[in-house]
Amino acid sequence: LKGAQVLGLRRGMALTGEINLRGEVMPVVDVGVKLTAAHQAGCTLAIIPKAMEPELVKMRDEARGAYQKWLRERVVLAADMVDVLCQAVEGG
């Protein structure tokens, strides 16, 4: 937790994915379930693997109301650790 304070990580953020040794964000299973939970928990930002983009596009098309707006405005894609840190650090 001390490292998060030093970096100034955003509060209310959800992250999912696995980082490989090259710093790439790898795909995950059940990203829809994870995003639904993040939305219900009140997260203001969700970072998911770039490889999940087709599934995210489909979810955005099928969702309605506040959840659709949240998916469009609050979910960002990350291909590598640099992308994650750019989004996760306040002011990034």
C-alpha cells in the first residue's frame, strides 16, 4: 500500500489482467462479470486488457442506461504496463 501512496494511484479503480514478463497485459476470462461487479461497487475507472476489446465492444452495444454509459466512459484498455500506469496514476 505504501507504493500506491507514493505513486498517487487513483481511488475507486478496478484492474483485471495478468502481466507477463515482457510487461504485456494478458487476456482474462469472464471480463463481463468483472466489469459488472466493478460498476456495482461504484468504481470510477476500470482497466482491462486490450485483448478484451471485442468483448467490450459487444457489451457496450448490448448494455442499456447507466451501465452502458459507464462502459463507454469509464472502461479503458491497456496493452502493457505503461498503459496501466498512465491510466492508474492520478493526473495520468
